[in-house]
Amino acid sequence: MRKKVKYAVASFLFCVLLIGCGKFFRYILVDDTTSYTRITFHEMYEQENIDVLFVGSSHCYRSFIPEILDEELGANTFNGGTSAQDLDGSYMVIQEAARHHDIKHIYLELYYNVAFDTYKTRKDMTQTYIISDYLNPSLDKVQYLLNASTKEHYSNSFILARRNWSMLFDADYVKNLIIKKGTDAYKNYEYTYVTGESEWYAGKGYVAAQGIVDDWNYFSKQGWNAIILDNISQDWYHSLEDIIAFCDKKGISLTLISAPMSNYQLVAGARNYDEYVELVQNMLEGTNVNYYDFNLCKEEYFPNTSSLFKDADHVNCYGAEVFSHLFADFINGKIGENELFYDSYEEKLKNLQPTVFGISYNDVKNDNEELIRNCRIVSTENDDLEYEISLKPAEGEPYKVQDFSDNGLFTIVPDTHGIITIAYRLSSFPDEVWTVNITY
């Protein structure tokens, strides 16, 4: 009997020592002083109750403002979005939030670009760790980490300090980190460390940004290809099924949504966006879950302007304010579904004034193995739209690439800089010309 007691005590002390050592080394090696999610999940646990939970990737945490939604929905809302949050991460956040709060409704943001991740082939675990590192211990959390990757990542998943083990003997790093973690701001979960000049953590999971894209000044390699639906991973489908089943079991209402993206992003990188919308809708047949895609909003409700965005994907704080009010009005029944949405994104584009949204580019080698930069004008793609293209290089003389033509493809020298001016018109109304300047 004594041996059993001694063995139990020894095992207990060993576990305590192991956990204590792990926390100590995490404290002196893992720099999370600028982590949004450290504060987000601390605040999640601190809520008296969460009535309405939003989950998803950065499209979620940049789009839904709890301060507005609390007042207009008459409920305590919380934004549980995290960067690049895949659906297994959304499921983990949902399970943990539901364990601590009596959640009535969950809104899951379905950004199409997170649908392609296969969990067992992950190389970068950042999107997983920024969730798991700040959730309380649980069997669900263990299962989440085991399923999130292959066993090669397990040591880093469960022993946090090991990820930064090489810094153990860097005295300056350890000293500076201890100083930062010793401040009242860090210990009290203040927003000081996660506030920049143009971006800041604004409470209850929402991250605000002041950056503005002026006059459709998009020049990006993002958005050269269409969505390849066949590449959507089975993990994405399974996690969505798990979320639907969990909410059904717990009696939690679930709604799927897509937050607004710029028309540049949708036309350039999602030229078959309606196929994605249809895929989601077909998946939900036979369930009681609705899907609302706010990229189909009519422009009188969410204006066709780049000034509401910080980049191609994400609204800025001004866009988030417009969208949060709009979302609340829709949920409260002040705006009807047929009134707010087009039937398709194709229909939306046909109703927009002819617009050049920016330029998408792709670097390739020609037959002589020389690198060239292919450029595509991203526009509403009206059948009779014509473009005149001129370049003003930072070095060299300005020159015209082409006179008015329906051709929207051209090439430039890679890694050069300047201004591309695109004048555009409808061939049926040649006297009305619009102009956009794009920095390259």
C-alpha cells in the first residue's frame, strides 16, 4: 500500500514539475506580447456570457464590430476570429466557447481561401498555435492538436517552449522578453502591445485598421487564378459537417456567412465565385443552416468603392462600421434578403458601372528563359469595354502601351516601378472616358 502511495505521490510531483518547467520555459522563450489572440481568448473567458459568437479567419475579426452589434442586436456578441483560421480551428473555438457560455447563435465566416488546407500536410502551424496556446486544457484541445498535423509537429504542439528552444542561451533575448512580460500592460492584458499606428485591437476580438485603398489602386499577384473547386480539401468538408452536427446537438443556431471582399479580389482571384457560392448552398441542403454571402450585396447597401478596404481581402475600420450596421439591420429584419442581395455575383457585376478595379500580374519565363511580368486588367469585363494603357516608369520616359482596344493583357519588366494609367470607355459611348492610376 505504501509503495502505491509513494508511486502516486511521485507521479503527481513529476507532473507538477513537468508542467512548472514547461510554463517557466514558455515564459522566458515564447514572445506573445504582440499576440491578438492572447487577449482575445482571455476576454472570451472573462465574459459573463456570450450570446452570439462569430468565428472564422481574418475576414471575421476585421469585419464584425461587437460594440456595434451588442447595441443593435441587443445581445452580448464576441468575435472569435483568428488569422488564417481553418475550419478545424473554428470548430475548436466553438467547442471551447460553448463549454463556458450559453451561446444562442453562431455565425461562421466562410472565406473561400481557407478551404484548401489539408491538415496532415501542414508545414506552418501558426494558425493552429495562435488558437491552442491560449485555450484552457481539455480533451477537445488535445484532439485538436493531434488531428491538426502529423506526429512530427507533436512535440512543438504540446511543449510550447520547444518551438523557440534555440533562444535559450541568447541572454539579451531572454532578458528583454522577461522585461516586456513583467510590465503591467502585459500582465493585465492591456492593448498597448498590440496597437500600431494604423491597426489596433479594439476589444472582444475585433481588430481595426485605418489603411485605405484609394481609387482602385490594386497591383498584386494575388488573384491571377480562379478558384479550383476540385482542390477543396476533404478536411474542410468534414470540419463543416462536425460544426453543423455540434451546433445541432447543443441546440445552437448556426448561420454561415461570407464577409465583403473587394471587387478586385472577386474578379481577379475568384472569377468563378458563383460556383463557390453554389457549392456551399448545395452542401447545406437538408440542414436547417442558412448561408448569406455579403459579396452579393447591392451597391446601395455596401458601396462599390475601394476606400472601405485596407487591402484586396479585408475591410478597414470604415468598411467594418458600414458592414456591421448593415449586418445588424439584415438580422433584425430591417432589410429583406431579396432587397439586399443579388441572385449571383455575375448579376452584380452586370449592374455595376464599368470599372477598372486594378491590375493582377504573374511572373513567368519566356522561351529565352527571360523573366517577364504578365499583367491583366481587372474590370467589370463589359463586352464593349476598351482600354488605353500608358506607363510612367520611375526611371525613364513615359510611353503608351496601347491605344484604345478591348485587349486587357500586357507585359512589363519585373521589379520595376512607376505608374500605370488606364483610360477606359465603352465602345458604344466613346466620348465618356474614365481614368485610373495604378502604382506598380
